[in-house]
Amino acid sequence: MRLVEFRRLLNDDNALRAQFEVEHGQVLKFTVQLECRFLEGDDFTPVIRYDTSHGFAHCDRLHPYEKATKINPVHARLQ
């Protein structure tokens, strides 16, 4: 199994982070996350994440001061 990770700055206040576990050319697990910096000098905060952490593809909307919102929906279950 091969782990592919990268982070790309989109501009000074927004970044994209991605991680994929790949085996024989097939993605087994993934995480793709948008991170934003709200105030100059602050750390980046995750705000939206697509991943397969519960065995199926879904989206989490992350709120800095509230509970995260989970959106189930990428239709195919991953095995």
C-alpha cells in the first residue's frame, strides 16, 4: 500500500490538504480537506472535509465554534 499526501496553498488564507491510500492503482481510502485562515497570523482551520473514515464517502462541514455537520452522500459504499 502506498500513502500519497500533499498540501497546496490556494492563496495566503486558503489551503487544500489531500491524503490517499493506494494499492495496485486503486484508491482504498481518501481525505480531501479545505483549510482556511480567518485572521492574519492565525493557524489554518479545517472547514470542509470529504473522506472515507467511516467506511463510506461523506462530507463533514466543520464549524470553528459549533459541532461538525456530517453529510452522507457520495452514493457508493466503499468496501
